[in-house]
Amino acid sequence: EVVLTQSPATLSLSPGERATLSCRASQTISSSLAWYQHRPGQAPRLLIYDAANRATGIPARFSGSGSGTDFTLTISSLEPEDFAVYYCQQRSHWPLTFGGGTKVEIK
Amino acid sequence: EGQLVESGGGLVQPGGSLRLSCEASGFTFSSYWMHWVRQVPGKGLMWVSRINIDGRVTSYADSVKGRFTISRDNARHTLYLQMSSLRAEDTGLYFCVRDAHSSVLVQNWFDPWGKGTLVTVSS
């Protein structure tokens, strides 16, 4: 099973700051990685798929990069609605697995 | 873009059964693979099961294989998860999820998601 390790567990930032979230895979997964945002009480939503492709309707401040085992989600300038938990997910190897999440909280 | 609304969760004793439902709207349900994903309280997400567009192809996580059955009714735009022989470790928030892109081949990216229905297995 591919283990996805997300860091940091919590990121404390202010609105307008840049957020950099990491996801590391226990084995190479090519570009088969997605990022999701989960706000409390709401349905999670897909932000990025295939490591770098923004999903429909996702603002340009969200960007993804990486391949192999190391991946990054960057939020260029945090908006109030961006404070949430972010998960990565891989589809390269069975079973499909998720990372443990990074909480982006208001500093 | 589509909406998914889950129902059927609740409190059940170990060894018991429960059937979850998910009503879909706003998209052509019969054109998409569908999935169930579970979130354990205080922990992360775990993929549970998936079903292809006509219901003939299904897959399960090892931990639920033989106990859970996924199915769909395309005429009713509804996805189901029949859960039996439930264990404490099956407790969690169960999300109904659509494959992100319509295709006869599964994409295994998830969008949109429902808000989830809570299953608690406890005596």
C-alpha cells in the first residue's frame, strides 16, 4: 500500500500569505496525485488532479506540482475561505490511498 | 456540477447491518463511476468501494470485502452501500463520491462529494 505522508500537520498563516503543503509518497506514483479541500460541515472538493491540473472552477491561486514521490500544493495568497483541511490522494497503486491531511488555520 | 445526498446512517450494534443510499442530481448519473469513501473520526480518509456505470463491475477495500455490497439504480439516480457484519472499526462518516470525469474507464479522482452520513457501530 502506498503511504502518503502530509506535512506539516498544521499550518498557521494569515490571510494574504502563501501556503505550501507537502505530500510525500512511500513509492513512486508518477503524476497520479490529487488534492482535496475539506471545510468543516461541507463536502470535500477536488482542487488538483494529475498533480498539476486544476479542477473545474478552482481559482488560479491554487497550484500543484511534483512527480514521483514528492508533491506540493501551493496557495499563492490565502483567502478567508481557504482555511480548511487539505488531503492528497494517489491512484497509481491499489488500493487508492489518502494522506492524513494538513490543516491550514488562521494565525 | 452535480449534487449527492447520502442517507441511511445511524447507530448499529456490532454484527448488525445497515444500508446507505445516495441520491444524485444535476448530472447524468448513468455516465459516471461512483464510489464510497469513509472518514474515521479524528483520522483520515479511506476509499471503500466503487461501481462502474452499469453496475456490473465492483471493487472493494480488503477490510470490507465480503461484508459490504455496492450497487446502483440508474433509473432512480441512486447509489447504495449494503453493509453487514459491521464492526467497531467500520464507524465513520461515509461519503458518496462521483468519479470526476464521465467515462467507461474509471478515473479514480473524486468530484463532487456528498456531505456524508454517519455510521456508528457500538453496543
